[in-house]
Amino acid sequence: MKKSVFYHAGCPVCVSAEHEILELVGRDNVEIVHFGQNKSRIPEAEKAGVKSVPALLTPNGNVLHINFGASMADVKG
């Protein structure tokens, strides 16, 4: 089974959402991408349709914008 990908920027909203996602989905079913630690993944997220973080990309390619922490423009800074 393909994993979901959880994108975030490390802000308090994102970190809180990360904990909730891991509890709901399970660590083995989701890849965590922290843009503060891995900016090279930003183009991948934008191509998938991520407009703001935190966001969850499902295995089917759907982007779930969970709560507004920061826009992708803010993330790219």
C-alpha cells in the first residue's frame, strides 16, 4: 500500500496536526515532510496541489488541507 504524505512547516498548528495524523493514520502509513528541514520537497508538494500547510496527500492523490498554518508562498519565503 502506498503511504500518505503529510507536509508541514513546523509551526505549532502543523506540529499539532502532525501528532493527530500520526495517531489516526499510524506512523507506518504516512511519510512526514517538514519543509523547514527539506525545502527540496516544496515543488513536489505544489505539483500535487498543496496550497497551504499542514496538508495530507492521500495515496489516491487527493490533497486534504487540514488547518491553515501557512500558505505555500509563506513556506517558500
